[in-house]
Amino acid sequence: MAQITKETIIGDVLDLDETTAPFFLEMGMHCLGCPSSRGETIEQACAVHEVDPDELVEKLNAHLANK
């Protein structure tokens, strides 16, 4: 399974596994389908939404590891 980092593009995460979408919605990122959000890194999106990118990366990797 791929390792998610702060530099990973959100679109790549969603393409890898659609079940990661709730983690982005939880942080307030409700426009997952728009081109700009899919092209942002996790770190960029977290900065805009004032979320800790390390915490989100940890949640995503734990979720993917448990699949």
C-alpha cells in the first residue's frame, strides 16, 4: 500500500481509495470534486482549513493500513 505524506496530492489519495473521502470532509474540505482541491497537496489543504497535516496523514495511513 502506498504511504501517504503531506506532499501527496489529494486527488491521488482519493483515486487510491475512495473511502478516504470522509477524512477530508471531516476537516471541512467539502469540494473534493473540484479540480483545484484534487490538485492540492494534503499540506496545502490543511493550511487553508487550519488542520494539522501530520494528524490527517496519520489518520489516512492508519485507515489504509487497516484495509
